[in-house]
Amino acid sequence: MKLKSVNFNSIILLILFFFSIIISSCAPTRVVRTLKQGEKRLGGNIGGPLIKYNGTVIPVPFTSVYYAQGISDTITVFGGIHTTSALFGNFQTEIGGTYDIWRNKDTTKGVTGTFALNTAFNINNKESLQDVQNKPRSLNSFRLWPQIDANAYYVYNKSKNHFLYYGISTWIETKSNRQSGLKQRAYVFVSPHVGTTLSNNLLNFTFELKYLAPYMNSWDPLVDYIRPVGKYGGLGFHIAITKKLIKKEYIEEEIVE
């Protein structure tokens, strides 16, 4: 079957239910630099694995929303809901925290670590998925993926708080079968990534490129992933926007300054 004979909604369903190595591409890095104690941010993102569709390279438009809060100057907690997955009957969430492992005195360089728990619960859309590919699968099955990330960052414009970062994200599969019902081929998915965040007083704009499980065969006749090397891995791209949640009087004070 050629890729052009599969509609875009079916491609999203295939990725969500059949391709475990791509599940970690549903969202970018949530927190690279820890927030200040009491600082709160609300954000959203769009993006996913890069694929060829009708002759054009595009990111699959996975979306999610999330919230982060600094419980101290060195620890930030966050939680998110994946909205595109929910629209296709796959309720996916995440909750985790980021810790400052090391940073220099002027906070322009640092290393952080993140631990998170990602969950997914398939609710419905049985018929639409079977129309795409008739394979056995387990519906209404709870999935859990522990996630461990490490990131290093460098603030290249301190006055505007712009920074670059790079790191590695590791997802761990906890079940022997995929959500499609097929046998799991691997249990650890390691994906390096690089990104940049542009900031102002209220908003952060993040752009991230991820190399998804570069050591795993991701070839499939229905979904044409962009792969730097042969049939292995795939590239993912995300755009995220977060807003600082602060009181009106604080905004007025910053403007006066």
C-alpha cells in the first residue's frame, strides 16, 4: 500500500497505536531550566515525528497542554495532558519533576535531570483503527512509561534569557505487548535532542529537534518517517509556548523598571 492511499487521520492512529518508538515524540522537553520558587507556567506545544505526506515533509501535529511550578529554586514539578491523543480515544498524561544537578554562579550554564511517569489509556475508536490495519490489539489497556531525561543548557543572551540546550530522553516500556497487541520489540527507547528557548518577561518560545531511537528499525509501508540513516529511528520537531502566571501588579512593576 502506498502512503498517499492512507488519509492523515489514519496515519495519526497508526503512530499512536502501533509504533512504540514514536510514542516519546508526542511532546518536547517540558522543563530544561528549573523555575524559581513559586514561579508558575502554563504551556502548550505542537509537533511530532517528521513524515513525508503527499510529497511534503511535515511534523505530525500532536498537541498537548501542561503546567509547571517551582517548588524550590532547584526543583520544578510539572504535569500535562496530550490533547490530540485524547481526540483519537487515547487518554495520555504525564507527571514529573526536574532537578538542578549543577549550574555555575551566574546561572548561564547548567545540567538538569528529569524523572516523569507517562500514562496512556485507550478508550475507543476501535472501528476507525481497524479500518487502517486489521491487527489484534488490546483495547482499554493501561500503559505506563517511566521517563528519565538529562539536559545541559547554555544561556547565550543573558539580558533576554535566551538559551540553547541538548540532552537525552529515555523512555522505558513496562509491558511485553504494544498497545496494538503486537509483541514488544524493545523496552528502552533513547532519543537525543537539541533545542533553543527564546524568552521575554511573560512568554517562552521553544523549538526542539529530536532524533527518535536512532538504533531501532522504524520502517513501515504505511508511514514514511524522515530518517537520517537508512531504516532506523526518525526525526521529530516541536514548537512550544509557555506563559508565566504572575499577578497584575508584578507585571506593572516590571514595566516601570
